[in-house]
Amino acid sequence: MELKNIIAKNIAELRKANGLTQLSLAEKLNYSDKAVSKWESGASIPDVIVLKEIADLFGVTVDDLLCENCKMRNIPASNKRIHTIITLLSVMLVWLIGTLIFVSLGIAGISGDLWLSFIWPIPVSFIVLLVFNSIWGKRRLNYLIITFLMWTLLAAIYLSALRFNPWLLFVMGIPGQVIIFLWSGMKKTSRK
């Protein structure tokens, strides 16, 4: 078998074993899904630097990518479930801290807007989601997470400052949203 076909077969095998689509692999490598499709069909070969990135991404060696009929030493099982559990545990930790603050202030006899201890964990949860999605998830979702983060943060600030009619805080969200849309469009254009 020709070397480019061996590489094509091994890349496709690793991608599928890790539960990735051609598009998600392309995003992780900052290439287009068309480039990945060409690599997997044997129409082209990634350069050496990209082969090294692919090998590192999947926890194998470059030799493994070049080897015909050899068993990959480290085809890792999909960690998607573990990543989801870690992310959810982290978000629940944020809510546990909010609950502890609520209970502690109540026990201390502090009155007032204790309910805000359940409002602030909302934008903090989106910060946690943003961090973990940036590490393990689909980066295109970051724009949606940032949008929710911005609006829930503005809502939390608004609800915390109701005493002085701060409804104008939401006006700040309009240019913020425009920036998010422009940023997402710029990222899509730079990858093509």
C-alpha cells in the first residue's frame, strides 16, 4: 500500500476511535474539514508538522501514523463522558459555594438580598463552561457561551444594584454582542 493511503487509513481510524468528526478534527488542528477529508481519502498528505500535531492529539507517535497493519499502541478511548462529568462537577461546585454563602449569611443573621447568592453562580457557571469548552469542547460553542455569560453577568449586576435604577447596564450588552458576532465571523474567515 502506498504511504499516503497508509497515513489516510490511520488518521481516519484514530479520528473515529476518538469519536471525532472530520470537522471537529479540523477545528482542533486549525484546518478546514476539506483538508482532513483529502488526508483521509489519500488525495494529499499533511506536512510533517501537522503529522506531529495529529500524533500528539491522539497520543500516538508519528511512526504509528506511517505504519501499515501495525496496531496503534495508544488509541485512547473517548474521554467525552469523563470530560462531561468533570465539567458538570465543576459547575455544581459553583452552585455549592453559592448555597454555602446563602446558608452562612442566614445563620449569621444577616438579612437583605440573600437570594443574590443564587444569581451570581449563573454567570460564574458560564465562565466554568467557557474554560472547559475551550479545553475539550467545540470552540464554536464558545461564542454562544460568551453571549450567555455577558447577558447573565449584566443581569446579576442589575439585580444586585436595583436600588439605583441601573437598567442602562443592559445597553452595554448591545456593543458587547456586536463584538462577539464580529469576533466569531473573523475566526471563521481566518480558518478558510
